[in-house]
Amino acid sequence: MSRRAVILAGGKGTRLRPYTIVLPKPLMPLGDFPILEVIVRQLARCGFSRVTLAVNHQAELIQAFFGDGRKWRLDIDYSLEDQPLGTMGPLKLLEDLPENFLVMNGDTLTDLDYAAFHERHAAASDLFTISSFMREHVVDYGVLESDSRGYLAGFREKPRLSYEVSMGVNMCSRRVLEFIPAGKPYGFDQLMLDLIRAGHPAKVVRHSGYWMDIGRPDDYAQAIEDFDRLRAALLGD
């Protein structure tokens, strides 16, 4: 089966400054590779034959690096936004999307099996499938719980909070395009709420392996450390 992926690589990476002053975030290095090349290599290994890079900020650098994709034995083409369209808006520019396709952020490091994720969605009738991950956050302060009179009722020292987050890796049915307006910014959050209102809530599939979003300096530093340790598992070499 031919598989298609759309990678959102047009953001300015403002949370990752000062690193992204020179390079766009998808070209930030992990070991010997830019993060976006890691993703492209993974997709090629999982049988994806075509990748569309939705680009905007510093698009010429990304195009110069990836070219037509033949180096990775797949076809790479580009969708250039002439204005920022949010996370889901760029999909409206693509007229030849297949019935089911992967759409993901260009700054995500994960060992998710993209082929299995694609097949699971294609076999179902859902319009949208979200890959999710459980994150744990340690509060750096002692947390007070006070009653209605202003007296202390409880206390937790640096509690750990767990929450389920979107990994930025999703599967779409082409019918989702009917919900996306043309020529205006439209985000993931807007699409999720519109799908709920329409009675087509997204399916959520929790991933129990590895995931890291390199959008913040601390997470980027952690991803660099993790990549050295997990390179063989992530790239299959």
C-alpha cells in the first residue's frame, strides 16, 4: 500500500530561540541528522512513498536540504504558505491527498510505528486519529490547599501531575478537509472542537514508547541526549 505523509515544517520556532535564529526548527541537529531527516528516514523505513513538507519560515533552507527526496528513496514535494495558516490550515492547500494520510509536526522525536498507526486508522471509520502520550510534570513548589475561611486544609510538597497530551502525530481522513476553511488560519484545537460538535470526535490512541517534542530548549537538550542512546531503535540501524 502506498502511504502519504504531510509534515508541518513552517513554524518560526520562537520557543526554541536563540537556536532558531539561524536555522529553522526542523533543521535543528540531533546527532548527525536534523530532526526532520530523522522523521523522513523513519517514514521511508515504514513504507511511506511520498512526503509533502508544508513550509513557510526559511523554506528555502529546508528545500535545499531535502530536494526531491531521492536520497531517502521516497518522493518529497513542498507546499508553500504565502501566509501563516496555523497547524491544520495548510492541508487545505493540498488537492491530491489520498483517502487516508499521516499529518505530523516536523519537530517530533518518537519510536511510534508509523506504518501500524496508518493501518489502524485506515481500517477504522474515524475521521481523525490522535497519537497521545502521558507526560509527567513535577511542580517546583509546595502546593497549598486552603478552605473557604482561608485556613490551610492540605499541603503537597512538589507534587507530580500526569496528563495526556497530543504527540503531534495524527492520521486524517480526506473528509476532514470539509471542516477546514480556505485561506485563513485554522488550528488543531479548532478542528478538534469542530469535530466534536459535528459528532465525529477524534480517536485517541495512546503510545507507550518514546516521545519528545523539541519545541523548548530543555526538551531539545533532553532529545539530544536521548537520541544518542536510542539511535539504533529510532533509525533501525
